[in-house]
Amino acid sequence: MYPSDLHPNYGVFVRNFERDFPDKSIRITDKTVISGKSNGFKRLINYLRFFFDSVQKLRQENFDLVYVHFLQHSLIPLHFWKNKSGKKIVLNAHGTDILGQGILYRLLRKWNLSIFRKADLVVVPSEYFVPKLEQFGVPTNRIEISPSGGINPQLFFPDLNSRNQLKNRIGYLGRIDKGKGVETLIRAFTQVPIENLQLELAGPGAMIEELKSLSQSLEVYDRIQFLGNIPQEKIREIFARWDVFIFPSELDESLGLVGLEAMACGLPVIGSGKGGMSTYLLDGENGIVFEPGDVIDLSKKILDFYVQNQEFRLNLSTRAIAAANRYQADRVNSKLRKRIQSFFHS
């Protein structure tokens, strides 16, 4: 996964890693990526080019370490590389590569187990994944928690001025696909008894037309806006429009970096607490947690947020900012750099 002109947010954290991780001691000498999304025959061709290019570059061995993102198809070239020189191997998991339940996911995971177990380091985005890797036979001392490159402070920083007055507008940003809980959000929205409350849904996905039809059948279409894909540099402007960010995922999120980015801007989060989200979203302290998939509970939590006084909401914003500060990109990358540098300076 890597961004393209047509899909600027696709795998953006890999692009950010390439840009932000290197320093004077670590240099990326080459890369092999599949840019943007594709389907059918074009997708097959892209994968074949990726495999061939990766194997060719691995055999050149003009590097000290191989860093692999997405531990499914990206690991296939390593099966055809003997690594006679003992190059270091770091694997970076992002979620479905560990948790995916489809037949293809399970077959690839089984085939790739030997590479998982031999890797010098396996990087995961949250503590939630540590026991999952231990079940694969990865030693605990070879697991590193590094939250998806962290939060870019130049793009996501506090905006408490936008919290001074309610706008009666809530929002969601992310993939609009099955499992993301957006249908639950729409149904919950219809049951919140707040006059003129608006809902904005930002992001691409396969369910957009289906959910537009649902909002029409529920007679709330005039109060819901589908904003489409938002470039990363424009996300903070969208966050400033909302009173609260709804993170309704019903999947085991690898981390849910978008929730942390919202918190970094001082935007309170009402979330399902699924997967890695549970490691930073604390109910009543720096956010609000509802039961995943529960329409009634989510509608109640949204109403509760608005019923509370302004002091409560501002305190929630302040504590959200403090929690997000622990995930700043410079801290996250510095910690991972030190771990990788230890391979060569032990």
C-alpha cells in the first residue's frame, strides 16, 4: 500500500514512514511499492512486478536491513531470498495481516510463519497485537510497539478555540466499508433528540451509495453530508467543524490513528474501543466509549455529550490532547530508531 494521485490517502502511513523515519544514522537506499488501488488484471500485473522487483533488489544485498510493511503479499519475495549475508529483517504489521480471517489471509499467514519467527524484529501498532504475535511463536523480546508512525504535529495540533461553542455537528472520517460501523452511526444519529443536529461522513468506501439510500429511507438525508475523500493536510479543518468525532468501528482496529489525530486537535472522541483503540481511549477520562454495534448505546452517548456542561467538554478536550501527545511522531520514530540502531551498535 502506497499513495497515488488517485488514492492520496491509500497507505499514507507508509509514505509518512519513508519521509519521517530516516535520520543521519538511518538512510533508505531503495524501495519497492504498489502505488494506489487497482483491480482485476492490472492488479495481478502490479503484484507480479512487485514480487519480481523485490527479489531482484534483495539479491543485490547492497543494504544492511530489510524493512517490510504489510505482512501478507509483501513477505512472499523473502521466501525466494536465501539471505546468505545475514541481513537484518524488520517486519511491520498493520492489522489485517495478523487478524484477517479470510481463506487467503489464513493461507498466507501460515506460509509466512517461518519468516515471522526468524525476523529480527516485528513491529506492531499497539499492545493489543503482542499476544497475537506470541501465539505465532514470535518471542516477546523481538516485538516492538510503534504506533503507525505517530501523529504529525505539523498537521494535527490543538485548536481549543473551535471548542468554545457548539456547532451541533458530529462527524466520522475513515473508510466507509463494512465493519467500520458507519451504518450503526447513521441509525444512532436518527435517534438523538437534538434539533438541527448534523452528521458529516468523510472518506471513500464501497458502502457510500448504500448508506445514502439508508439515510433517505430513514428520512435524515437532508441532515447528512458525504464529504468524500479528504487530503491529509485538510483533515484538521474538517475536525474544527465538528463537536465530536464518532469512531464506531466494529473491527479490531490495529490502532485507529485517526482517533488519536482527532484527540491531538482537541476534538473529543466517542468510540467503540475495539482493538488498538482500547489502548488509548479511556471512557470518561479522555473520551467516551460505547458498546460496539449498539445503536441505542451510541445514541445515548452522543446525547450525553451534548447534555453535559461546557466545562466537561473542555476538560475532555484537554485530556484528549494530553493523551495524544504520547503518540507524537518524533517520539514514536525516535524510539523505533534506537531499537533498530541497537542491531548494529550492541
